[in-house]
Amino acid sequence: MKSQITTVLTAILVCLCLSSYAQQRDIDNFRKPDQRGIYEFEAPKDSVSTFDGVKVRIGGASTIQFQALDHENSGAVELIEIGNNFNLATANLDLDVVLHKGLRMHLRTYLSSRHHPEPYVKGGYFQIDALDFIQEGFLEEFMKYTTIKIGHMEQNYGDAHFRRSDNAQALHNPFVGNLIMDGFTTEVGAELYYRRNGFISMIGISNGKLNQAVSNPDGNGASFLAKLGYDNVFSNGTRFRLTGSIYTTGQVPNAYLYSGDRAGSRYYLVLEPTDASSSSNFRSGRYNPNFRNSITALMFNPYVKFGGLELFGTLEFVSGRANSETDRRNATQFAGEAIYRFGNNEDFYVGGRYNVVNNEEASGDDIDINRFQLAAGWFMTKNVLMKVEYVTQKYDGFNSSSIFDDGKFNGLMAEAVIAF
């Protein structure tokens, strides 16, 4: 514990020392971690470079919630008793290093999360927006529109993951919780982007593994992903974006698309048994369709911003199977959210989201989970967000012996976020 505290304090002191003299913290082709980044998806592409030597940008985030939720079920399985109190505070440490013109590195470490109180690395990558490190002007015309990412990194499947909370980085999420079926995984791979005149295209490949190891060589496989879309701002100020994405695995030992988040959910211990703990049951409130051996997932995301009104949708269609199954099953997820931002610099917002998941489980049960969230937030500064959420979630179709039989939870969540 002493070494963990020392690590955290050292990181904080380094950040404070560096920020005391840093006048310009923005770097090229970088999604801003503060309020300005809520309207960004992929890191922006700008061929004009400000490179004048190696630059290290140290950032991070810290988040804490107050939870006041109630839960109940049919009584077939007794639920743990929960009350109103603060959850464990979480923290991230980010290192972004500009190495050369058009070449930078990103590394994110979870200093503390629901699943692990000790620091551990989420992942990182190289981002290449120019090839001048090979030769000045090399493929310059092509690289005006091209970005390459290589690393053990978050997979760019769909657009919903740009608006989710990533452990302590919750400033880009207008709500407290993520989607019920939370598509997120980190794998070793590469992604190639080509963006021109509003059109977006991406193709990627990874090794399909969350945990990297050289053991079990016969179980190696690969994941493929791609994205195609359009994003533009029209003359009347309306922004329209529409993307379609695919993520598909080969014969991998375990696919982690819906269980890859090691940080944990924001709804602590809801619909969990009496012997549950926050760390062991860290995905409470989410749903994993348990497609362990093979997944093909499609996600479509429309986004419209007109004035202070923001509309964002998720339509997801997934098929797959577990190792012991011969037939593929299907799951669907739909989510729609409306956010209205107002005040100076749109510092305030109110919004709602409806999210529903349907799946045929391996047992043959056709299940439905639906959630409604109503939220409000205030950006005290561009780096500090206070938000409150009312959430209600219901479970239908689970068999009578399941802990989710006639299950539901509802109540209030409040969250404070600092990101820089």
C-alpha cells in the first residue's frame, strides 16, 4: 500500500510541477481531454505541424461518485444489501509524447479503478500522421489524409466508445453509466485511416487477445475491424455524422468485446448476490452475451448537432457463440440519447437516454434489458464537470432460478470529474 501511495503522489507532483510552467498543452492531432473534446470522435487530422522538438504532455483524470440506488428481484437468489454512499475514487494518468513531426505516442495508466486499487496499464499506441521521420516529405500528399495507429490499444469499433467513461476519464460522457452492452476491448494491432472531404474510412487488424502471452500457440487468431462514415458541418451550423462499423473475430480462444473493460461499471453491486464484492463483481449493471469463441458485430451511429441540441444513436447487431455451442446466437442493442447544452460556452446540459438489449441466451431464454437515464451537468471549468443522473433498469425473460428474474434497480447517481 505504501508503494502505491508513493506512486500516485509522485505522479501528481510531477503533473503539478510541469503544469506550473506549461503555457501551451495542446499538441497536434490530439483529442482534447477537457470540455473541448466532447464534440470530437477520432483524433482530428491536421497536416500543419507545430513540431519544434520532443514534447511530453502529462495529463490525467480523477472521478468519484455518490450512489443512492435500490435493487430487487423475485427472491429466487438473495441480493446483497446496498445503501447510499460514495464509491471508490478512480484515477488515470496519461502520457502523450510528440516524438517527431507527425509522430506521437499515447499511454494510459489506471492509477486506481473499481477492479484494481493498484496502478496498471490500460494500453498505448503510436500515431503516425506524417512520414518525415523516414525522409522529409515522404508520401506527403498521401499522408495529408492518412493516419496510422499501432499498439496495444482500444479498438475503434463504433462511435459509442468515444462517449463512454474510460475509468476516470468520464468528462466526455454526459451520463454516469455506459451502455448496457458495453463494446470495449484492448488488443495488439494496427488501424489505417483515410479521411477526406468529410468521408471517413478505417481498416484494422489485431491479434484478438486481451491478455498477451506466447502460450497456447494453437489458440491464436485474429480480429478484423473496419469503419466507414461521413462527418460534416453545413453552412447553417448543423453537424451531421453517420458511421457504420464492423468487428469480427476468427477462431480465437476468448473474445472480449463485451467483457474487455477491466475498470468496472459505475453501478456498484446492483443485482449481485450476498457474497459479492465490488472488485470481483465489477461489471454489475452491464450485460455480456457471452460470445466467447466467435463474434461478428455491426454498429451504426448517427449523430446530429444543431445549436445546443445533440442527438446520438446506437444500433448494434451481434452474432456469436461460446466455445461449447455449435449454433450461433443473436443479440441486438438500441440506444438513443438527446442532450441540450446551454449557457456561456454550453457549460450546462440536460439530457436523456433510452437503452435496450435483446439476446437469446445459451439456455434458450429470450431476455430483454432496458434502461432509462435522465441526466444534468455543469462544466464548472473546461476541466471540471459535475453531473447527476436518475437511472432505472429492468430485466425480463430470465428463468426463475436466475438472480435477474424480475430484477430491477433505480435511483440517483452523482459524479464529479476532473480531466486535464
